[in-house]
Amino acid sequence: MNTATLSVPAEVAEDVEAAEILRVWENRNGLHCSLQLSLGYHEEKMGAAKAWGLILAEIALRVATILSSAQGGSRKEAIERVLKLFKTEMEHSTGNVRGGFIND
């Protein structure tokens, strides 16, 4: 396993109320993730489903911003490319998506 880890963003490094909510790994068998279903602040404010919708949208926007910067093209074009595959995958998943609770 590649042992490189991503840095904790400076904006949350010293925030005692900050919480890691999602980790994603990729290998030849697909994507694997662990997530914290309960979201604290955002869940209290809008409910879990809406909070996760917001989080997934923010992730997609950040990915599109980085893609446009790294690969050229506009941010809008990158967003459209990301959303096109997102919609297709949501309607016709190509992966073996399953989930459950794991006690640490």
C-alpha cells in the first residue's frame, strides 16, 4: 500500500471541533471508503441527506477547479465533465457498491 497520506488542511488543524468525515482509497478492485455518517454541525443545520449532498457538491467543485488548473480549460468545462460522469454513474453504477457499519 502506498503510505503517502494527505495533509490536514491548516484551517482545521487546530480546530478541536473539526472532524474527518471521509477517506477514499483506490486500487485495481475499485474505490473503497470509510465515512462518518453523522456530520455534527451540517447535519444539525440541514439533515444528513442534504448535508452529504452539499459535501459531495463541494468535493466535485474542488476537483473541477483543480482539473481546470492542472489540465487547462475552464472551470465550467471541468464541472460539466465531472457532472456528466457523476450522473451516468448514479444512474448506472459500474462498481460493486456496498456498505455497512464497521466498529473500530
